[in-house]
Amino acid sequence: MYDKEKLASLAKQKEAWETGPAAKTLARFPEQRKEYSTASGIPVPRSATPLDAPELDYARDLGFPGEYPFTRGVQPTMYRGRAWTMRQYAGFGDAEESNRRYKYLLQQGQTGLSVAFDLPTQIGYDSDHPMAYGEVGRVGVAISSLEDMETLFAGIPLNKVSTSMTINAPAAVLLAMYIAVAEKQGVDVKALDGTIQNDILKEYAARGTYIFPPRQSMRLITDIFAYCAGELPNWNSISISGYHMREAGCTAAQEVAFTLANAIAYVQAGRDAGLDVDSFGPRLAFFFNSHMDFFEEVAKFRAARRLWARLMKERFGARNPRSWMLRFHTQTAGSTLTAQQPENNVVRVALQALAAVLGGTQSLHTNSRDEALALPSEDSVRIALRTQQIVAYESGVADSVDPLAGSYLVEYLTSQIEAKAREYIEKIDAMGGAVAAIERGFIQNEIQDSAYRYQKEIEDGRRTVVGVNRFQTETQVPFDLLEVDPAVEARQRARLTELRLRRDSAQTSAALAALKDTAAGGGNVMPAILRAVRAYATLGEIIDVLRGVFGEYRSAVAF
């Protein structure tokens, strides 16, 4: 892209600038830090030039939007044709309360639903299980049965909204419940549009809501791939997530590397199960964090797209261009929100949202100002949604596709992140892939080391967090916080008792027995899970059957 002779001439001009005007200014006004680098450890040039991206080839490395290698975006016109999906992550209390919040968000202009489940649901326990006491409805909505799911989506036509569900170990069960609700609404399930997270590998590495051992969990995932390829052609059968690993402390480059390493494992598992990569590749989705280092975050999204396109085409031989596309949802970084001066979080979220949009996200959740203190209040979630709407409709940043392309700094950072991520992937490949790397604790230890370094930088004052280690005040929280009604848990337990009395017990038992046989026999479990859901078997009952066949995972503690 750059002529070698002109680069040599530019190098001489830059040296003259460094030793002349820049040196004089530095003598009078020394820079604030000895070293400038991104959170991934990439040196940040004082003033980027073509010398920082000398090997960049436009046709090879950038191309046009909507074309391989998709560095500049997965659609030719991106937001000029349609804004990203504004998908606020929400759910708390019971299904009735969350249903009211979803309807409120849709009335405020949200364009997609995103379901947050409570902790018992995420790890496969019914709300009346002893392990669920004190946690029902606290960090998301409590869903224990098809009846709960029917209430959650009451009055919301599933053929007119897309729904994302952040659920992993019990993903097959929650997907079956969603399908059953659609059937009851009279919706053609082949028209359903949405995503289940279904990304279990990052749970072992960073988050912890696993149930089954890794290899049995991978079997469930490939069963979902196969089922969705035949029955739910518009459904994203997995959302491969770097978000939670970033929240746990990894860098931007590690987020790309570990997310794509997990994605490689899922694609390989699908192929090993006899699936053609192009039968499920186009429905793979991704989920990334948008953190505070603005230009590094923009570059991260572009690097991830380019690297994934090359991996799918060159490594897996995918032929469908849609299999090469890295389509992703973004959430702003919860770990950057502060309990101190929480109103500052509005500004943090706005910058992170802007980075996600300039990086080409397909959908976006913006965190609320009060999330370091509680689940978001109605006022706070409205401000978060308005942040997206102002970026989309007032800022002008969506008017041109990939407007930062060609920025010397952004192209330099994009190439650096891609190179660092590829280096990590090669290390993980040498260990035998992501599953083996997780079993050895490699990914966990890398994340822990990065988290420790980042925290030390804050504590040492090398990294500023406004209101935390600089510019502190003694002000109180300036708004009301949401409190989950403690009566939710009692209501949920009562509903489950009534459900078990009302349902056809013989039908439920037969469905659970059939599920056990299918799981033990190696068949695709999705049809059997769907049968059990329709018979009003509870989430916990279905998961207990699978626990009996697959066993449970116990993590080795790593320090």
C-alpha cells in the first residue's frame, strides 16, 4: 500500500521531527508517562504514520465492507441500511416482573430482547431447590418451567422480535422452552430469530456456570448445532463469548485469541460430529466486550473479523462467504463501572458504545449507570438505551462504513492485535486445542495474570480511574436503586408446587425416561428435551437426568 522509497523518505522526515520540534517541546513539557501502551501491552506511537503499518495491503488486509476478509464490516452499507440492534440485557425477579420490563424497553424503542437468567437457572436448579435459596430472581429472571417461559413472553409475539438468551450449560433446555412458547403462540418455529449463548468453554475459563464435564458439554453443543441447522434456520445456535473473559481481566488481544480458540474448538467438534462446516458456520455468532481503551477496542473488533475470516476459509475450508463472517453482539464493560461517583458511568458507557459502533457491531447492550451498585432501575436503563439512540441518530458516526479505516494508529493496532491473537492460538493449538488448554489451566492463568497486572496499575497510580484513585469526592448516590422483592422466591416455590400437582405425571415421567435413554445412547438430545419441556418437566428435573448420565464437572483450583 505504501511505496518503499516514500517510506524511507518519511522515516528521515520523522527522525528530523523527533529530534527537532518534538524534542524541543519535550524539553519544556515532559510527557505525563514514561511509556504509553494499550492494555494489551502494545506500544502506542506518539504520532502514528505509515511507518507503523508498512506492510498493509488494502486489497489483502482491508477490502471493501461486506467482502472478504470483512475487516471493514460484514455488510456493504452497514448502518446506512439499518442501525445495529439495540438489545438491552434485562431480567430480574420472576417472569411477570421481567415481562413488564421487556414491554417497557420495547415501548422506549429497543429493537431486540436479551434475557438475563438468575443464577439457579444458569446452573440448572429449580427455584425450590435448596441450592437456590437466597438467589432466586437476584441477578436475572427465574425460569424453572415452560409455564414461567410462557409468562415471560406473554403479549410479545415471537415472530416479530429477535431474542438473545444468555444461557450456557442448560442452553438446550431454555431453547426448547422458547420453541414450545412459539408453538403455543402459533408461530412457525422456522421463522424464529435469535441467539442462545451456549458457549460452555468460557465458563470453565472465566465465569463458572458449568454443570457437565467439558467433553459432554461439547456433545450438547453439537446436538444443538445439528438441530438448529435442520429446524431453526434463522437461529444463531451459539454466541461465542469473549465478554466474560474480558470482565475477568484478560486484555483485548487475549479476548480475541481465547474467543477464537474456543470457536475453533466448536467448529472442529461440529466437523467431528459429521456436520459440514457450512451447515452451521453461517449461524455462529460472537459476543465481545467494549472496554475503555477507545482505539484499541475499535481495532480489536476489526482484527477479530479479519482473523476469523481467514481461519474459516483457510483452516476449515468453508466455502459459504457467510461462514467467513464474524457477526457479533457487544456489551459495554461492566467491570469498568464504579460505585464511586456512579454518574460518571454514563460517560464511560457512551465512549464504549461509540467504540463498538465504530468497530462495526451488529447489536449492542449499553450498561446502566447504577450497575456497580444494583440491578438497573427503570430510569437508568432508559438513559442507557438513549445513549445508543443518540449515537445512532444524532452523532453522524453511522453515516459512513468503517470511518476510521486508513487511520495509521487504528490500522497499526488492528495488525498488532491480530498478530498477538494468532500467536496465542498457535500456542493453544500446540496444547491440543482450547479444551486441553482449559483442562491444563493455561487460559485461566493467563487471564488471572492480566487481571493482576491491571489492578496493580490502578493501585500504583499508573492507570487513572476517575473517582476511584484520582478526583475523589464524598458525594452520595444521586438516584434510587432497584430492589428485588424478596417475596419472589416464595412465589416461585409455590408455583412449582402447583405445577407438579396439575401436570400429567405419567406423561412427564415417560418424557424424562426417554431423555435418559437418548442421552445414554448417543442420539441427539434436542427432540427428547423438547418432549420433556412440552410435558412440563422442570428445568431441574431435565438437568438432573443429564447429570445422571454425563456426571458433573469439578474445577481444579488455580492460583
